[in-house]
Amino acid sequence: MVTPLNVAVLVGSLRKDAYSRKIAHVLMGLAPASLDCRIVEMADLPLYTEDLDSSPPASWTRFRSEIQAADAVLIVTPEYNRSIPGGLKNAIDVGSRPPYHSVWDGLPTAVVSVSPYKLGGFGANHHIRQCLVFLNMPVMQQPEAYLPEVAGMLDERGALVSAESREFLTKVMSSFAAWAQTLAATTSSKSA
């Protein structure tokens, strides 16, 4: 039996009852056994500033350690003003610093964006991808996951209400598992 890949799940909204957090839990529940997913919290991260690099806050150290332990990253995020939520961008920055010590380097990644509106967080999804290219984080291309009108996808307990949504999100997670495992195998064969 293959050891499951450790997947760090980042939730872009800091709101306790955020739709993105609810969808993250749905996705973790639909993940195949080859993925061991858990949310890495980021609400406690002070804003990144180089002034703290010489003596990083404990929350930065904790966050960086949790990402370093990961084999892959799943980002589930809303869109704020057609872009990346500030807390998520800060977490990306904290993990990328100090220079030449990025914890993100080479981690296979998938991005799922959610919105209560029709565009499904398209702007945030693509702005995040731009950051990930610079950080050398290969991003799963297909299926693209923009979830519009997310409030109607979930019941009051946060469970999916339609078989169609369940089928699509199951496909997202199985595709992500295949993507991450392929990259992990490639990386381990290069280092052997």
C-alpha cells in the first residue's frame, strides 16, 4: 500500500463560517485514500515584513513547518475585489521568505475558488496561479474549479445538496490525487 500524500489545505477566508471553509471540508471528505488532507490555519500570521526575518514570530515558524511537512497544497478561496484575499496572500508571502528558503518550492497545487456570485472566483483563482508560477508550485490545470453561487450548493450543515456537485468535486479530488502522485513520483525518482 502506498503511503498517502500529506496535503496542506489553505482556506482563503478567515471567517469562521466561510463558504470556502465549508467547501474545503467537503473536498477533504471526498479525497481518495491516497491523500491525507488537513487544514493549515493562517489567521494568526502577522503581516509579513522583512523586519521580523531575523526573529520570526512563533506562528510563522509553525506555519512554515506545517507546509514543509506537506507533499502537496490545496487552496480553497473566495475572491475579494476580483483578487486574492489578504490573509491568503500574506500566508503565501510568509511561506516564501526569507529569500531562497521558500517552503512552497516544487509542491503540486490545486486551486478551487468559490463565490456567492456567478463568476465563481475566477479573478482570485488566476491571480493565485500567477503567484504560484513564481514560487515554482506546479498547478493542476484540469479540471478547473470555479464554484459559483456556492450558497446554493450547501445545506445548513455544509453538506452538498446535489449529486452533480458531488460528482464534479469528487473528480477534482481524484484528478488532484493523480496529479500530486505523479509529481511526487517524479521528484522522488530524481532524488534517488
